[in-house]
Amino acid sequence: MMMPEFRQRAEEFAQLPLDKEQQKVFFRKKSEEWNDDVTSKDFGFLNNEAVAAKASFPDDDWMSVSLPGQWENNGLPEFDGFA
């Protein structure tokens, strides 16, 4: 049974180096690429700096939540999880 959504990952896996040290380099590079991608899309980061974590970050328009509690009971009905 073919699962086309996994084709790219399967092809990448087939290209993995056999040498363990080369595999470490490969996965380290993939991890850095993933982190760079996530950080570039996160509003809390600017030029790789966690600006939203600073006390001076403007959060006046942020909503308040009750903790502990479920996200869906705190104004995020489509988001599953606990805070």
C-alpha cells in the first residue's frame, strides 16, 4: 500500500549515510533547519531573539486565562491542551 504523503520522508531516509558520525551530522543539520524554520514563523522571535519573553514586550491586547485549566475553556475552543 502506497502512502504518497510519506514519499518525501521515505526518500530522505533512503539517502541517510551508513556511517554513524555522518548520520549525526545529518540529523544535527536537519534539527537546525527545523529550528530555524519554526523560529522564523514564531511572532515571539525577532532576529533569533526571544522578544516576547522580555518584560518590555507589549502584551496589553493579550487575553487572560484561568490556571490551571483547559485551553478550550479559556477562549481557545479549537485548541486542545492544559495550561
